[in-house]
Amino acid sequence: FLAEEPVGAEELRAAIRRATLELRFQTVFMGSAFKNKGVQPLLDAVLDYLPCPTEVVNEALDLSADEQRLKLPCSPSGPFVGLAFKLEEGKYGQLMYVRIYSGTLRKGDCVTNMSTNKKVRVPRLVRMHSNEMEDITHAGAGDIVAVFGMDCSSGDTLTGGVKLAMTSIRVPDPVMSLALTPTSA
């Protein structure tokens, strides 16, 4: 209740989203993918409370101008800039997950690994769905894709030739680690 009036679900959802985007509110969800408990509310919350890629202002470091920060628009027509953030050894070989911040990545493209300054080819591009993959020909800004057979490391910036670098995704050390076990399911 607010001012003795009931608060509607849409008003509450909008207030939580606003506070989350302003980093004044953090939602916590619990569940078990193994038992399929709490997964749907988590997915609904991602859609309801978190920003879509076009609503976030990303910054890149301009390597040709003393690492000056510049805004990177989330546009498929911009220069390709992506961040390799996870390396996985799968049953078909090495799989690198890439978050595309700007531009479009196509199967067969040659991209520059800004950490090594070497050009690497994109031999196979897939979209992951749980443990299944779908071969795709291209992906645009805001997408997360997986690439097979690319020689790079987690944290490397990949570009279409522009001299930009993304700052690595920093994962803080946990303050504590614990697991909760329900007494009944």
C-alpha cells in the first residue's frame, strides 16, 4: 500500500526496473534449473527489470588516441566490436563465447584480436540454446554468440579493423560462498 492505496503490479514492476537501472536496487532470485523451480520467474525478471542492449551506453578505449574513452553505439551498422568472455572445450572442439557490442559478425569474416594484433577468421558461428547450438550466418550488436576454432583468450577484444578495446568484464571475488538446500521440494 502507498498512501493507503494498493499499488498495481505494473506500477511496482516499473518502480523496480527504474531503481535497478539506477543501480539503487538489486533483485535476488533463487531457484534450481535441475528441478525447474524458479527458472521462469528469473527469465521474466530479466525481461522486466534489466536493460536491453540498446538502452546501455557502452564505452570502448580508443587505442589510437591514448586509450581515450568513447561511446560505442549498439548498432548493427557500426564497426564490429566484440568481447570474447568465455572459453569452453566442447564435444566439437574449442568454443569461444563473444558478446557483440557494435556492428555485425558474419561467418567467414576476418577479425582482429586486439590483444595479439593478429587477424583471425570466424570459421563457424553458432547461437547457443542451453546445450544445443544453431548454426547462423551472422549476428548483430547486442547478441551473444559462440565461435568455433578461434584462437583467442577470455577478455580479448575482437574488432573489424578499428583500433578499439573493451575493458574486460570484472567479476569481483565473492564475500562469502554458500548453498541453500530446501527441506522439501
